[in-house]
Amino acid sequence: MGDARIFVAWMASVMLASMPVAAGVRVFDQNGQQVPATSWSASQNHESGGWEIVLQELWNPWGNTWFAVEVDSGENVSSLMIDVDGPPAGSPVTVTVGVVGAPVNRIEKIHQSGSAEVVLHDVRVVQHLGEITVQSINFIDAGGDVHGPIRVTTAQSSSRGIRSLDVAGDLLGDVIATDGLIRSIAVLGDIGNEDHPVRIEAGHGLWLLDVRGDCAADIDLCPGTHSGFLHQMFADSFTGTLHANRLDRPAGEASPPMIMLDGWLTGNWTLQQSLQLEDAIIQIPGQGLRGQVILNAECHEEAEWSTPFNLTAVGGSPPLELIGPTYEATPALIGGGSIGLVPYRLHASGCVPPSGTVMTDVEDDLEVVLRFHGPVCSQWGSPLSFERRVMGSQDDFVAVASSNFLAEVDSSDSRLVRISSAGAWGGFEAGWEYRVHPTSSLQCEGIMESVSGDVIYQLGIESNHCVADIDDSGQVDIVDILLLLALWGDANTPAADAADVNQDGIVAVDDLLIVIGSWGDC
């Protein structure tokens, strides 16, 4: 009898030694049954006080190996390592952390190191969620801030990635699904901040981004060769970048594509394709467009922009509807930003002075600023060509040498091209009507497509003196004829430019006829 008691005691000690010492951790399968003790282990991190849990065995190789990890109320998880090896498909590993009504207090790290196919099916955490790296994620419900980064490593998949990320606090870390899909990100607080924007990457698209606070993010739905689309986005203000192939809806989805901001757009949005969805809704506050929107960045021929950008009435400003490829609203009226369909056109009303302006006399150093609907750059030669005719005449326009002007893209705002005189002479002169055309040298920045010549810049400058009054004496007389004859045949000097009344590049008979026709007091 005594030997039997000794044997039972020995067996009990062996069994206890083989069990993980983790009184605050439990792991179940999908039916609520404990999984084999050999398939996981746990220990407590003495510095942080959190649990370090390792899932290490494909305990159901012919089915779904399920690990439902639970900890005692108020406990933290310092790390959860999914170190399960197995085939890349056919024997999935499904992991949940926390349950409804008993979430984990804090989770610092969840990391997949094994080769098995892994789905992080459900994570429920009360306060803090740190880093996650797994093959795919279904649901995350975070009651506090998410510091991330959250990464899914799924191979090419238009259906796997991140199904739902719900954050009751702020989203402060990156969310990356380079080769997958993000169906929903919902944040009650803010995403990132201006100093540290969050990167969101989803090669097969982002169906919903719903931010109740401000969004400071760099959203890339076209990483590498991908062409992901955006379905719906809601936020207060938006700072950062958005790069998507298009605005679209998922297959079978009834709700329209939609972007709605309650605050300013101070970042840059780029869509690679046209924007021509009849039921799409894009709305921002009046004077809220402070950044740049680029449409048709892939420069498809016959691209269209027919979906309106609606700016609501704010502070006495009327509601506006912007439809391309050009619009008349001035930059000041919409907030200082621009929307441009590639290839960009000249924003006629945004130039200084606006295109079509007729000025009365000007200083010799008049500067004109052309504004385009998107950022431009100059590649070679002159970005602009110039022509003019006598103000008020019906003569044909005559080309003016581009060397008479200095045309440069503004270093602080590449939507602007500044034009001034090239030296002691040249530039815009009184008495002439000018037309300015972009050349093939002026291109859409970063796209390498020449800007459109559909819209040209026009400027008239009336003069208080006669163009035929070569010596500026206030009358056209014999002195002007003598000066003209003395400079006969000359060109490209200050004196010859003054006698070249019609500015065709040489002092000749046409100039003499104009002087004679203008005889008398100015």
C-alpha cells in the first residue's frame, strides 16, 4: 500500500512538471476545450509583469489548429509568439487573444515566426496595443491607443489582409498590408499627427477609413505594381498623402464611393485614373482645399473629370462645385489649393494678373505669375512662348523672342511660373496685347507629360504714350523718323528695340509706315 502511494505521488509530480506554469493563462480550441499542454507555453516577464506566451505546435494537422488565448482580468501580454511550423495552406492556425467581456489589459507584441498558415482571428485589448506581425488579421478591437506597427505578410491576395481594425483611442503606428486588402479601419480618436504621420499601405485597396478626429497619414494603395482603390473615407482634417488607383466600390457593394472631410485638406491626393463616377460624393468645407489633388496621374488619353468636388458654404462663402478639367473659382475662394487633371491646364483666374486682364501702363519690371492646376517643372529650353500685337488692333499676333523674358517655376510653389524681363529691355511693354503659351518643355511634375495648351494666358497693356513716339517726346514728328532711319536694319539693341515699333525683330518699312500713320501729338 505504501508503494502505491509513492507511485501516485511520483506520477503527479511528473505531470505537474510537464504542465506550463501559467496560472493566469488559458488556451482553448474553438469548442472551449483546452488544447494540448505541449502545444504552448507561458511565463511571466518579471520586469513588465506581463505574460510571454509561445504557441509552438500544429496540434491538429488535419484540420484547423485553434488557439484561443485568455488571461486573467487586468493581466497584460508582453509578447505572444506564434512559432508554429506547417504547410503554407491547408492546415491553418487560428489565433484569438482575449474574448468579449474578458479582454486583455495591454498587449505589447504579437509576432508570427513559424511557417504555418496563420490567421489572427480576433484580438480584444482594453488599453494599449503594440506591434503585430502575422500573415493575416480578421478583427482587432482596441479600447485604447494602437501604437503598432500592424503588419500582415500575406502573399498576393485580393481578399485577405486586415478585415477590421477598430480603435477607441488614437492610431499612432503604421498599418501595412502591402500585398493584401484592408476592409475597414475605424478610429474614434486621431490617426497620427503632422510630425509623425501614420503609413497605411494596402495593395488591393482600402474599403473604409472612418476617423472621427484628424487624419495625418500617408496612404498608399498602389505600392509596387499594385493598383488598389479607395471606397470610402471620412475624417475631420486630412494631412499627408493619399495615392490610389481610383475611387471605386467593391463588387456587390451598393453604397456609393465617398470622401467627406469636416476640416481642411492640407495634404496631397493622387488618383491614377479618371474621376467620372455619377453617384460618387466628395465633400469638404468651403475654403478647405489647401492641398493638391491630382487626377489621371497615369496620363490616360481622353481622361475625364466629371465627379464634382463639393465645397460647402462656410463663413459667408457660397457653396462651390468644382468640375474639370478647369474651373473658374480662384485659389483664395477654395482655400489656396488646386485640383488638376493630367495634363494640367492653366488656371486662368488664378494667375496674377488674371488671364484676360487689360492694364493701363505698367512699370518696365512688370512680373506676371502664371498658375497651373497642378505642379509643373521645366525640362529644357524655354517653358513658355510669347506673341503680341499692337493693343487695340486686329493685326495678327507676332512671335516675340523668348529670350526677352525670364520664365522660372517658383521654388516654393511649383504650380506657379513667374515671368519677368530678361534684362535691361524686353519683358511686357505698354501698348501691346500678349498671348503666352506653354511649350513642350513645361511638364507635369513627377509625371513627365507636357502640360496642356488648351488654355493660354492673355494680357493687354494700354499705353498713355504712342508706340511710334520713339524719343518719348510726347509727339510723333520728324525726330522720330530721323531716329528710325538712323537705325534702319538694326535689331536686338535697346535703341533698335525702341525704333522697331511693331516688334518684328528689325527696323524696316513697316515701322516707318506706323510712325507716319501716327503723326502728331500723342
